[in-house]
Amino acid sequence: MALPDSPARPARVDVTGAVLLGAGIAGLLLVLAQGPAWGWTSAATLAGAVTSVALLAVWIGWEQRVRHPLIELRLLGRRPVLAANLTVFLIAVGFYPLMSLVVRFAQTPPAAGYGLGAPVVVAAAMLTPFSLASFAASRLAARAARRTSAEFVVAASCVLLIASMVLFLVARDSYPGLVAVMAVSGLGVGSAYAVNPLQITAGVPASETGSAISFYQLVRTVAYAIASALSATVLVLSTPAGAGFPRTPVTASPPESASPSWSPRWPPASYSS
């Protein structure tokens, strides 16, 4: 038994929309990556940010008028689709830096006041628990969503992600602690990403599933790129001139100097266990 062939339809690509979207996103990423070097209030940074936002605004207007849009934006306002895209964006931007932070923390020598002094191979291996837990969670989350709901699984995933951040604050000074952090984070990320497509397919017509899922993947990729740029920016801003590792500025300065000094302790002692 076979399905009949679909009628032949000419392929149409919204080239103008693709160019506008790509240019707008690339501009924002450039601003985030070069902001510390250019200065956040410099003319180049402000001009780049304004231009990028303007390009994205033009893209939205174009997509709503063109006959064959790159992405059907009207579908994105539906609650399940909006929830899935918002969730994937916030998870990627909010928790992707944790992976970079764990690897950086493991590699930093204890002489800096924190860190485990792990070699590159060992530090990279800290990501293995994340991958394994994410894979396992993707299998379990689909079953849980069928028994409960996709929204319940997403909410539980967010609780796990918050728990991984708290665990990093209190158990970051040992390898088992970092492994536990990455495993819990992997469970949260894997669960959320497994059910997000279920939310989207339930909220759009079958003929628009491909477009909606493609936009979801775009949001996910862009969010990871933004998170990567933000991670680098935070590390750069936390590293004083001439230092090899991030440190924490101390607000209290000695009487003879009005400029802030730098403490070799990072993260701040107030967040330590």
C-alpha cells in the first residue's frame, strides 16, 4: 500500500526575507560579541544595534505582506507555538552559559582562588553527563507528556534547570559535584526540547508543521549563538587587564585609592556554600 504522489508545485524561496532575517541576526550577534571591545555606548555599537533591530522590523513587515513568506508569522502567536519558542529561547540563553562556565571552572588552576586545575580532556569530559542525561530525558519526556501534558513536562524541566544552577553554587568544588550539575542540567534541557515539537505540532495545521518547526529550530540556534556571545562577554568583563582568569570586583576600596581592587575569589564568597 502506497500513498499517491503529491501534485507538482513550484518551489518558492523568499530570498528577500532570508536576507533581511540573516542580516538582522548577524548584526545583533556582532554587537554582542564586539560590545566589550567597541564600548557599549560607542557609536559603532549603538549604530549596529539600531540597524539590526530595524532590519528585523522590516523583515516582520515583509513576511506579513509577501505571498509566500519564509515563515508564517501569524501562526507564531498561537499559545502552544509561542510557549514552545519562548521556552527554547529562555532555556538556551539562560542555561547554555552554565556549560561554558563548568568547563572554564574545571580548567582554572586553584592558584586563582577557585577551580580544579583539570586538563583540557578532563574539563571537556564534564559535558558527557549532560549529553547522556539529555538523551535519556528525551526518551522519558515523551512518555511523561502523553500521560500528563507537554506543559507539565516543560514546567518540571525548568525546575530541574534551576536546581542545576543552585547545585553549581553549593557543589562546584569537586568533580562529582560538577558531574551532578551537568547531569541535572541535561535532564532539564533534554526534557524540554523533547516536548517542544509536540506543543508546536498540536498548535498549527498539518500543512504548516514544517514551517513552524523550522522557525523553532532557528530560534534555538540563534539563542545558542546569543548565549555563546554573552558567555564570552561576561568572562571578558570579569577579567581585569593583565589577568589570566576572571575575578570579582570588590566594591570596598582602600582609603588611599578610590578605584576598585580585584579579589582572586570567583564566584563571590557570598554565593559560596
